[in-house]
Amino acid sequence: MEDYQIIELYFQRNADAIKETDSKYGSYCFTIANNILHNKEDSEECVNDTWFHAWNVMPPQRPTRLRLFLAKITRNLSFNRFQVQSAKKRGGGEIHLVLDELEECIAHESDTENEYMAKELGECIRLFVRTLPERDGNIFIRRYFFTEPISVIANRYQMSANNVMVILSRTRKKLKAHLEKEGLYE
Amino acid sequence: MNSEDLYRSFNNIDDDILERSEVSKKNSMYTWKKWGVIAACVCLVVIGVINISHKWGDMSAPLVIHLVNSVVESSVGTLTYHTDDFDKYTMEFTLEKKNDLEMYVLFTGHNILKEWTDADGVHREVEEYLIISPYSDFEEQANRTIINDALVITVDGVEVKELPKEAGTYEVSIYYGELYNRLDVVDTDVEILGFGHFMINCEEFEENHPLTE
């Protein structure tokens, strides 16, 4: 079924919308959740929560790219769950490596409860990624949005793992400089 | 701000950029003009043979270079590798002296920062590589000099460039460790062995060698 037809089912409040979404994007969203949570049961729950969330926001929202719309919901929900779990016990998984790598881009930890600051940071990242060469940008996104392991990224773009790591390292340095320039390096 | 805030902020990335990253593809074919070594058609696999000789401090044992990826053939002092993308290529190898692992080197990227023709009519380029070793992670510039213009030929309707023998020289300075040692690899000879094949002879020079000045 085409995306626009699935979206239409949501707008008709037809329960088949969830079945069709699960059939088409269940595996895709599970991979995103599992990259973050590293746990089958938790990931499956997050995928189910994603469908529930999608059901609640469509309508009124009508996404132009359903797959990425669902990806962002899954990523958010999975990361929320990770933070709750992390407060209890620090486990394994790709997400810890990703967060450790991102530590390089910030001077020291501080509380960003300020919603305005969070919005600024989001806009800063959005614009930064647009400035990157396509290949570097893609690799950066696979790592820090999709939380993909280095080996998966290397395989996706048919590069060596070392090459991927070097590009990520260089891009993190660029991000750090960008955050400094924008006054967000704190 | 902490790393979790930063991670979460990636949710603001535009959908078109996210979508672009989902397409798996190989590195694009390189621009012959920029690289200026040899040419091939779209499906060509380029095979090169690099002969290494060295002159480094008081070391007299042969320098062995192992190419980590895409090794076709390897023996003492000689290695064979292939790549289909010289413009964005990665060369990985370990340098070994007297059977002791000396250092791991990775060259990647290939950005031409500046191109010009000097007073003698020699085309010169300053290129940016990223070079890493176990000692540090740093970027360094390589200065490549193209001695002769490439010969433009047409193969199966595809215009390509082929360099004659002794076509290019480039010098790569690698600074590593707190000792600030310097290793310069100089391509002194490019020999065309056949279509899509070439040979590069490299020499290493210690710091203050006239050729590294």
C-alpha cells in the first residue's frame, strides 16, 4: 500500500492504518529502536508505541514522508525509554558509543531545560548538516540520527570501517567549531 | 548542554537530508582531471603496483608495507591493490621494519585546496588528506606536483586521461607522536603497465632531507 493511502486510513480513523503501517514499516522502525535500546522486547514495545503515537497525531498532522515521520517518533520514544533505563542502570549498545562520541562536541555538561536553547540547538544542527558534503553528511546522519554501528555504515556505503571513523571524527570537529561559532558550545 | 541534548537535537534534521542518507551507494567515480593519474571507463577496476624503497634514519632492513584493504597481492617491498575511486580513495597500510610493526597509516580523502602553474610552467596542487596513525589523529596537507600534462585519449567514447611515465611527484608529510618525527613519502615514478595499471615507486626521507624542504 502506498504511503498516501495509509495516511488516508489514519484520517478515516480506520484501524487498518496501524496494521498496514506495521506491515510496511515495522521492521524499519524496529531497527531504529533496537540500535538505541539493544533489546528486542523493549524495541518492539517502542514500535507499538510509535503506532499509537502516530494514531494520535494523524490527523491533524499529514506527513509528507511517512517513513521518516515514523522514524523520528520511534527515535524519540526509544531515546526516552533509554534515558529512563539509563537512570536505573547503564547497559550496553550502540547508543552509549554514539553519546560518548558526541561528548567531544561539547565543552562540559550543563542543564538545557531552556526550551529556547533546545530549539536553537536543533536549528543549528539542521543547518550544519546541510553544509556538509553529501557523503560526509550521510555518514554523519547514519551514525547520529539512526544510531547505526560503524560496520553497518561502512557496508552501506561500501567503505572501510576506518574510513567511516575518520570521516566521523573530522565531522565532529567541524560540528564543535560550528557550535562554538553559534555560541552554543558551553 | 550534554551529549543527550545534542543527540536529541538531530531530530530536527530535514526529511530530504535523512532520505538522501538512506540510499546506499558507492563513492562516486573520481574526476580524472583532478587526480590526473590514469583513466578508466565506468566498470574498470584499477590495479596498481607500488614498489617501495626507503631511506629512513639508520634503518637498513627492507620496509614492508601491507595494504589493509583490497589487497590483491603482497610481498616484501611490493604490494598490489585496487580501487575504483581515486578521487575519494583510502589507502591503508602498516609500515613494518625488521618485522616490528612500526606504524599504521591511513590516507583518506582527496581535496584539492589549491591549483596553480608556477613560473616554470609546472602544474602544482595542494591537496588535503586525512592521515591517522596509532599516535595521533590529524590532518595534513600533501603537496603534489604534476610534471607533465596528461594525454587525453578516448576509450569506447569515454574521454579519459592517461599520464606518461614519470608523470607525477607528490610529497606527503606525516607528523606523528610527540617526538615530531617526520616521514615523507615521495612518488618518484609513475609507470603505465597497461590500461588501468600503474606503478608508483616511493621513497621515504627523514627530516631535513633536501627533497622534503
